[in-house]
Amino acid sequence: MRAGTAALLFAFGLDQLTKWLIAAVVMQPPRVITITPFFNLTFGRNSGISFGLFAGGAEAGRWALTAVALGIVVGLLVWLSRAERRWLAAALGLVTGGALGNILDRIRHGAVTDFLDFHLAGWHWPAFNLADSAIFMGAAFLLLDGLLDGRRAARRADSDLEAGSTARLNSNGS
């Protein structure tokens, strides 16, 4: 579980540090900072969920989203406490740390701080933050772990079948 705890603390800590730097230092005054032809630093607060869905809701919506996210985090922490593989624990830690970073923003500011703005040919991907990146990477690692675990289980089943066939052959004297 140490890998999961380390990933959780890393994702949460780096997310909160970068959000503080953007809000308190880099974006004073608020502006768009062009980094590359396809990437800007910007400053925004998303009161909704992913991609701004359900944004602009009442105060009750803020707390409802926070409560749902906290419930999901509790489930992730239970799963993390039972994870036996480091890879799985690290993936769960990334998702949980990212979720906690966004939950803290929602509690403190009423919205999640976003500042990473990728764009191409006038089309902008919705701005996001490092917590969102940690959640995405952790989810991708969870999918990969599930695929690899399925392949391992299939190989174990194949070898168990072979071992059973060999044992039957040997017990029959063949």
C-alpha cells in the first residue's frame, strides 16, 4: 500500500502547489500566458464537473458534487487498502489524490481551479489542472492493470488445465 499512499500524496501535493502558484503568483494579474503555439496558462474556476458540465448551479449543487466526490473517495480508499499489487495501488493513489485535490478546491473556493489550456487551430480543449491529469493517468493505469490481470488469469487457467491433464495422465499410468 505504500506505493498507493505515495502516489496519493504526490498527486494531491503537486496539484495544490501548482494551483496556489497559478492563483497567487503567476496569474497576478489574471491573463493568458502563451507558452507554445498550442499551449497557454490561463486561470479559471469550474463550478461544475468535467468539461464544465452542471456549472453555474446553486450552492446546493456545489455541496452535492462535493458529497458525491467524497463518497467515491471513500470507496477508492477502501479499494486502495485492499490492493495487493503496487501498480494497482499506485493507480488508485493517483485517482484518489487527484479527486481530493479537486474536492479541496470545491470546499475552499466553491469551484475547481483550472489553468492548463491546450488548443489547436482555434479549438480549445477545456482547461484542466494536475488533479485532473492524475485522475486520468490513474484511470488509464487501472484499465491497463485490468487488462494485464485478465491475461495473467487466462495464463494461470491454461497452466492449471495443463497441470491437471498431466496429473491425470500420470495417475492412469500413461
